[in-house]
Amino acid sequence: MEKNIETKMYDLWNLLDDISWDISEAKQSLETLEIDLKEKEKNSIKDVQNLKRELKRDGLYSDKLEDFLENYMKYYNK
């Protein structure tokens, strides 16, 4: 009977160890996703109207660029 209890205890310790590793890996994955999200947010266009205004001011705005920006905002900056 005592051997059975020791076996169950051993199995539970192993299970807890496995769960601990899984939690550690999940935390690492979550941190990586958070970093990726912050980077994407940092690099995204937040004020398209301001961008257009600045491009016009610098003489860089054109109809082709306007079409490109409209398509970009529809498909890639959701």
C-alpha cells in the first residue's frame, strides 16, 4: 500500500513539473506576442490625414499615392 502512495506522489510531482514547464513556455510565447504587437502598433500609421497633409506640404503627394494609401488602409492597417 505504501508503495502505491509513493508511486502516486511521484506521478503527481512529475505532472506538476510538466505543468510548470508548460506555463513557462506559455508565458514566453505571450511575452513574444506582446512585443510583436507593440512593434506593429509603433510602426503603424495612426493619423492618415496628417500623413497626407505632410506629404502634400513636401510636394510628395499624388493621385497614385492616394490610391495606394486608400488600398493600404483597407487591407493592411485594420
